[in-house]
Amino acid sequence: MDEVIDHEEQVATRAAWLYFVAGLTQAQIGKKLGLNRTRVNRLLAQARDQGLVQINITGRLASCVELEEKLRQRYDLEDAIVVPTPPEDELIPQVIATAAAAALSARLRDGMSVGVGWGRTLRLSIQSVPRRQLSRLSVVSLLGGLTRGSAMNPHETASHLADLVGAQCYYVAAPALTDTESTRDLLFAQPMLHEIFERGAKVDLAFLSVGELTPTCTMTRVGLVSRAEVDTLLAAGAVGDICAHWIDAEGRLVDHPLNSRVVALSPEKLKDIPCVVIASGGRTKSQALRGVMKGGMCDVVITDEQTAQSILAMDEP
């Protein structure tokens, strides 16, 4: 590595992440880092005084920088952003979302078209995107909606981002999952939906997350997939989903009936989008995240340290 990162800055940056992003108390931070509270308080003051803490934390951790470089090289990525893993798993989406919001905001330009997926991490990310007006920007939802109310509804995610940047919003007026393949085909044949997915395939940037495959995953919680279907998906080799399509560890679509009932942009078409940003993390998502990178469906990945380490370990010689 060419750049030398000061040890004191490393500790101050990590303490700042845990305090300002993960929401830990100074006592909890002291216990995690092996420091007394006076030292933690001084580090947080140092982080503020040196400009490490702004809307986003600008200090870089050497361990994260190294993982970023490894991810970029191994999976031929445009960029990788790795953030410290908080001590509690439920905090992972929030710390990733903070970094993802900054990465998305930095890439938004006048005249762009942006495709948006769904999920908790994306919802939290968009909550952190600063409001500003951009001209001639459009936001396109890349999958159908949920048939019952949910804060993670794809329609809500897309419309919220569009509102923040003054964009025109296009969404899929159909469910994310149909009852049969023939119903799905009938919907895709409708001119209105055909136009939306044509628009979605031509976006300049796609902002997505991946879903894990567990009995309590998001898909089961919102009623799109049953517990029995989780078992059959696992048997078919699925490790998670991207745009509601189930993939295996190499990023290939699995042979399962659910994949023929999805009303969403095909993962294959993601490969033609100039920049696909995927924000996701947590041990249960490691295989799916690795799959989309191996499958060439990701240009920019935003994840946490432990997930990055887990992914890289899967491909060690």
C-alpha cells in the first residue's frame, strides 16, 4: 500500500463510526476497543476537531482500505467501499446505508436515469441522501410492488429518492411476484409495463441490494416466499436474490418456479447497465453478494468488514 494511515487516526475513526453511526455509548466503545471512557471521549473530540466527523466520516481505516483493494482486484470492480462492522448484527444495515447514501449522492448528476431496487438497506440509504434539486433526472423502480403495506415497498423506495432530488418517478404497476408464469407473461406483454422495463434496462445507474435465503429473510417476512419454498430454493442451489430473482453462488439463476413468476428487471440485463451499485452486508448475505460480483452484475460494492472478509475467504486458493 502506498499511503500510510496514522494509528491514532485509525482509533479515532473507528471510535467515531461506533459512536456517530452505530449509536454505541462511550462505555460500550471503551469495552469494544479496550479503552477507558476518558480516552474514548478524547478520541471523539479529536475526530470532530480534525474533521473526521461530518455528515459522513472521512477517516479511512487501513483494514477497510486493504479489503476494498482486494475486492476491486478479485472481482474486477469499479469501486469498493468497506465500513467497520458494528458489534450488533442489527446495526449492519444502518452503517452500510450511511456509506451507500454518500456514494449514491456523489454519483447523481443532471440528466441521469437511476434504477432502484428494494430492501431495508436501500430504504435506510435513501433516508440519508441529502435533499437537492437536479434537473432532468428520472428514477425507475426495477421491480413490482408488494400487495400489502410495508415501509420496504419498492414503490416507496423509488418515490422517496425521486422526491429528494426532484426527479420524475416511474414504477411498476404490478406485483413483484405473480401467481403463475402465464400471468407474469401476460403482464410483461402490456405496453405500459413493457415501456417501464425498457426504461429500466437503459438506466445510467442501478442502486440495489441483495437478499439472503433464510427462514426469516425479508422475502418471507413480507409474504413473497413461504417457509416451504425456502427449502426448495435451498435444494435448487439458491443462496439469495437480486431484484427478486434467486441466484446460486456463481451468480446464475437457479432452476426454480419462483424465477418464472418474478415481475422485475432480469439480472442478466444488469450486466449492460453502466454502473450497478450494490449495498449489502451481514454474514447471511455473503454468498449472495459474492454471487452477484462473480456473475458480473456489480460495479460498485458497499459492505462491511466481516462480510468482505467472508467473501474473500470463499475464493482463497
